[in-house]
Amino acid sequence: MEISPDNIVIYAREPIVLNATILFTWITMGLLVGLSVWVTRQLSLRPQLPPWQNGLEMVVDGICTQIREITQQDPEPYLSFVGTLFLFIITCNLLTVVPGYHAPTGSLSTTAALALCVFVAVPIFGIRQQGLGRYLKSYLEPTPIMLPFQIIGEFSRTLALAVRLFGNIMSGNLLAAILLSLVPLFVPIVMHVLGLVFGVIQAYVFSVLALVYIASASSVQQQNHHVSTQENDL
Amino acid sequence: MSDLAVIGAVAMVMAGLTIAIGSIGPALGEGWAVARALGAIAQQPDKANVITRTLFVGLAMVESTAIYCLVVSMILLFVNPFWNHFKGG
């Protein structure tokens, strides 16, 4: 029993070793990019929208609405990064219904790479929005005594992001495989559906957490302001 | 018992214990969180969207401790580092 698609080697000739993770990552990327390119090549402004354009606009608009509701800010700077994370993870997780497809998110190397992207993106967004000095100063925020904990927190939440996504997807696949050998009729289908639900939730959670980390690093003052206005609303 | 037998037995017992003990806390926590969220939705049905969203994110964070236990027990069972150490050496 393979617990990671890293171990499934599809093509091996000495300099190049192609495992299932790389192959299916590229398939997913090709699918997403190809679909987007194909749809955006024939954009129109007429009242009769092509159905694919309508669907794509719904997706992008939905992501924008979610970002605006969560960060209480303009979604534009976060849209490309967080939206890409969400679409990639959810496509990986949903394509597991296709027989023979191994979700790349079920491998720790993929999820670690995604979490590292978030780890790098947090200071980039933070420095771009409030400058190097104010970003570094936010580490000393309540008191300088908390500095080590802030730094440990940066690393541990990256680890948590990676292991959370990997653990959920991997356990879903493993459970389905074990149940297939125990009760091959009907029960694996139910677990598979449950796995799909968890896949969607985990994609959502991963991108929301990435968004929260980035947004909290990039605008401390603004958020305090919004918290106070929210309290006034209540 | 040989070294390998001891390691195998201990790994199996500990994998079970890890997931058993490790799931108690998150289970209690998640149940508590869902109960409070349901109460909040019952009191303020118009805020259900915000509450549900926060609940999902919070549940995923609570659940991650259970997932760590799962990963540790998987490591113990399938890719036990000490197994190869004693098998080879």
C-alpha cells in the first residue's frame, strides 16, 4: 500500500525519474491554465455571455467576495495568489473521482511546497504594503519579549499548513483503500464522497488561512480599525 | 524477542495509542465548538454565514492536532525509521 504518490514511479530512465506527484501536478496545472486560456480568448461584453465565461466570472467573483468579507479590504492584491492556491488545491482534490488519478495534495512534498509559498508570500506582501521598517516592527508588537514566539509561530504555522492538508487528503485515500479490502461494496463510495467534501473544505481552509496570515502581516492598523468598527456594529 | 520483534510490537501498540489518546482532545474541542456555534446561530440566524465560515476554519485548526497524531501513527506503522536501522545494522 502506497501512502504517498511520490513512491509511484511512472517513468524512470536514469537522469529523469517521473513520479505520480509530478505527473498529476502538471496535468492539473495544464488543465487549469488551458481552460482559463481557452475561455478568456473569446471574452465578450454582450448581454448574452458565453456559458464558460459566465462560469469563470462566477468563480472569480465568488473568490473576490470571500476575500472582501474575510479581510474587510480591497481583494485585488490578494486575488491572484490566494485564488490560485484555492483553485489548484480544489481541482486536485476533486479530480480524485477520476479513476487512476492520485491527488498531488496527498503527497507531503506538494503541500510543503504550497506552504512554503505562503511562508515566502507573507513577508513579501507585508513589506510591499507597509514598508520594511514597519513590517519588522510588527514582530515586536505587543512587547519585544514575544519576538521568539512570533518567529517560532511563523515556522510552526507553515508546518501546520503543510501537514494539515497532507494528513487530510492522505487519510481519506488510505481509508478508502483499507475499506476497499474490508467491505468492497458501497461503503467505499460513501467514504469517497466524504473525502470529496473534506477535500473542498481543506482547499477552503488552506486558502483562508493563507489569506489571514498575509492580510494580518500586511495591514495591522487597518485591521484594528475594522475590529473596532465591528464592535460598534454589535 | 529479537530487536525487530520488539520494535514491531511497540510500534503497533504505540500507533494505536497515539491515535486513540490523540483524538480525545480534538473530539471534545470540536464538539464544544460546534455546540457553541449552533447556539450562536440559533441566537443570531442572520449572522449564520460569518459563524459558519469561522467555525470551519476553527474546526480545521482544532482538527490539525488529531491529524498530527494520525501522521505520527502512519509514520510508526509504514515508514518506521528504527525498523530499517535495525534491519540493516
